[in-house]
Amino acid sequence: MTEATSATSSRRHHWRRELVELAALFTAVAVADAVANTVAHGPSGPGLLCAFAVALLATTGFHVWWSRRHDHAPPPTDTGATAPSPAGAGPRAAGRETTLWRMRTTVRDEPGSLAALCTALAARQVDILSLQTHPLSDGTVDEFLLRAPAPLTPAELTRTVSGAGGAHSWLERADAHDLVDAPTRMLGLATRTALDSAELPLSLRQLLGRCTIHSVPARSLTGQPLAEQVPAEGVLEDHVMKFRDPWGGSLTIERPQLPFTPTEFARVRALVELDARLGQRVPPRRDVLTLPEGNEITVRRAGPADLAAAREMHDRCSTRTLALRYHGPVGDADRYLAHLLSPRFGRTLAVETASGRLVALGHLLWDGDETEVALLVEDAWQQRGIGAELLRRLVTMAAETGCDSVYAITQASNTGMVAAMRGLGLPLDYQIEEGTLVITARPTGPPDRREPRETVHIQDATGRR
């Protein structure tokens, strides 16, 4: 009965409204006809039309001005409310110090689990800057980039996450470089890997964070097999991933503090497959320099194709020069060249004369944050500043890849290497043990109290690092 009464009232209401609109229409037509007759037959008709036009224009202009003025006017102030912060203003803009954190935690694969976690973080004034999800068979690993108030300690943040249902949580400090979304990061890493074979280990550790990478050749220098056989699709275990190295051998990645997820495994495999498909590649850049005596030299990246020229340079070097470089039997020097020229283990710079003869090599060998640098300059071309130029370029390359320190292993009697390291103008640390001198330079300045960074260990054919 109520619905029928409402329907009848609605129809009555529509009928009355239509009648009023029809009456208004007839009235408007009658008024318009009267005005038209008055204007058309009156002596001042054209004048009235002009006056009406001017009045209409003035009214329209006033309406536009009034609308714009009120559209852009600030909202009325409310003494009981807080004015909104400007776009992009964070806790620091409000006078509070903040800290960036990378956090991973495992939540149950149930509706509302992630919402409960986000609500708990919001209650502690923690801003979620980015979120990635890694599905598992029995749950979901959520990776957050957080901006938290500086007074909030890691223990308090971990307890907050645990209380909201997070398990197996992992937390570390982040920096401005982490403020990049996952697709952009992957495209950047793929570009670096595609341009330079030596970039794969660096790309992997930037992708995975703190980890250890072992690149083991297929065979030792004496022909003994070293690397284990890895399936073509790779192997994923809790804290270990294994792949076939595109250069032969195996590539093993370990991260004891945090298990790998299938999503990370797929991303790493994509980078490894990209490196394998593109084959050996070295950037073609060449820089021509003029020595103090006027001779021109060319500095460029070297690779496996320079093996024959490097061996010829070895033949022209004295026994003492080779001993200072390789710190061991001179007969082993040639056997190490193939390893040193491989982009998998680092980067190598070569110096050529105007005639194209190789006269110097500079090696930057990946060894985690403390990357090793080594120089070999042919005897006839020493004391001309070539070693210092190579060293400066290698240290710059190390800094660009994010290495915290660069060390050189030499003998205390190698005054040329010591002078070249001092010429860098960087903080240096010296360690001497049984006649071996280790000089460490820090391209980024003195060490600070940051969280430890990822570690890469590259193993050569003899088991050395």
C-alpha cells in the first residue's frame, strides 16, 4: 500500500510540474511577441535593440568574473581543523626527521591481512612509499619501502609488523636510490647488462640487495673441472640460486639472511638469459691522450679479443715487472690473462700506441665492496704517467658502480704503485704483512656507519679471489 501511494504521488507531482512548465512557455512566447511588436513598430526600435545587447554583454562579463573569483578563492578557514600539507610534503616538511627502510615480511594469503599490516604501520606514522608482492604457495611476501619517524627504532618497527600478523620479517636501511619503482629498476638493470658484459654481477646485486655471487669457471687453468652442472632453467632453493654462466661454468647467488622468492628467481633468470643471448660485448669507447713528451696513446676497454696482444706484451715485459704485478711465479702470468680479460670478473682498460701496439693493462676485479685494482705497464713505457691515468680511470669506474673502496696488492718496494695511489688524492689505508703491501682507497670518502652492503665474491680458475 505504501509503494502504491508513493507511485501515485509521484505521477501527480510530475503532472503538476509539466503543467507549470507549459504555462511558463506560453507566457514567455506572449511576452516575446509583445516586445518584438513594440520594438519593430516603435520609433526607437534599433536603439532599444542596441541597449539590450550592451546590457546582455555586461551581464555576461560580470557573471564570468564572479565565477572565476569564487572558483580560485581559498577555502574558508576552520579553526578546528588542520590545513592540508602541500603536495609532496613529508614528515620532514612538518619539522620531523624521517628514515627510509626496506622491509620484507610474510603475511597469510587471506583477505584483510595486508590491510591490517598497513593500518598498524599508519598508526605509528609510517608512510608506505612503495609495495611489491611476491606470491608463495603458503602465503605472500610483501616488500615495502617505508618512510618512518626517526625516533622509531628497528625493534619497534619489527614488533609493530609482527603484531599485525607479519612473520619472518627482515629490515634494512634504504636510501634515495631505492625510490624507484620495480619496472623502472628492471629496465635500467637490463639496459646496463645489455651494454656491457661486466655489468651482470653488479646488476644482480643491485636487484637482490645484500648477497654473495660466486662465478666459477668450467675448468681450472690445468684443465680440471670446477663448476657443477646446472640445469638450463636454473635452480631455486631457499637461500641459493644457481644458473649456467653464459661465459661457461656456473653462477651461484647466496643470501643467508633472506630467502629468495620465485619472483626474484624469474627476474635474475631474465637478466642471465639476456646476457647469454647478446654474447660477449665491450663498450667501444676510445679516448686519445697525449703524453708529456708528445706521444699519443689510446685508452679503451679490453676484452677476450685482446688475449693475443696481451701475451705479446707479457713477452716484452721484464721478469721484475711481471713479478710485481702477479705476486707469484712469472710462469703463471700468461695463464691468468684469459681470466683477467673476461668481463665476468671485472673490467679491463688497455693502452695502445699510435701504431696499435698494446703497452699497458689496468684491471678492476669485482671483490664485493673492496674491489681490487691492478696495473701492468710495459717497461719501455713506464714513468710516463700511464699507470696514474689508468688508476684514476679505474677508481672512477669503481665509484660509479657503487664500490665503497678499492684496494691494490703490491710489494713495499713498488714505489711506482704507491705513488700512483697517493696521487689519487683519496683517503688511504696501508697494511703490510710479510713484505706484501695492501693499499686501500675510498672513492666515497671515509667509512661511515651505514648498514653493510651486498657482497660479491668472484672466484678465479685457481680458487683465488
